[in-house]
Amino acid sequence: MKGYWLEGLGGVAQVLLYYLWPMFAGPTDGIAVVLLIFMGTLVLSGALGMGSGKKIKFLYPVLAGVLFLPSIPIYYNESAWIHALWYFAVSAFGIGTGSLIRYLFLTLQGKGKK
């Protein structure tokens, strides 16, 4: 597992986003918390897609969806189960977009696969 610090850092940041961020939100800020986590997941996954050249990064959307599940009984009600699918979809989009940007950047610089 040596050399996967960027992927690990993304996972830690996602855990902090799911479990630390809602602690500081008030009871009426539910939708704001969900939207901020949504945007944070998109940014994290896009950055991971652009920054990592490892294939393991494509497991990140699964990790993002699964890591959200234990936070549901802690901060939300049973209607929040669907958000795990949204976080999976958003992080898959972010990883795909970030990977495409990385590929195009490396190709334009002549460092892509030949």
C-alpha cells in the first residue's frame, strides 16, 4: 500500500466531511449540510481524479457511498439513505471528470501513454 497517500488522504477528508461537518450545523441547517457535503464530495473526487495516477482511485465512489451510511443514524433520519447513492454518483462523476482532465493535460504535454 506504499505510495497511496493521496488516496488515503481523500478518504480521511471524506470521513471528516461526513462526520465532523454536521456536528457544527444547527438543527435547521439540514439541507445546507447536505449541499455542502455534496459539493465537498465533488471537489474531493475531482481533485483525486486529477492528482492520482493509480487505478485504485476508481474505487473512491464506492468508498464515498459506503462511508456515508454509518452517519445516517447519527445525524439524519431514515430518509437520508438515498444520499449514499447520490454521493456515489457525484464522486463517480468527479473521478471521471478529474481523470479526463489529467489524461488531456498529460497528453497535451506529451507525457501520456503511447
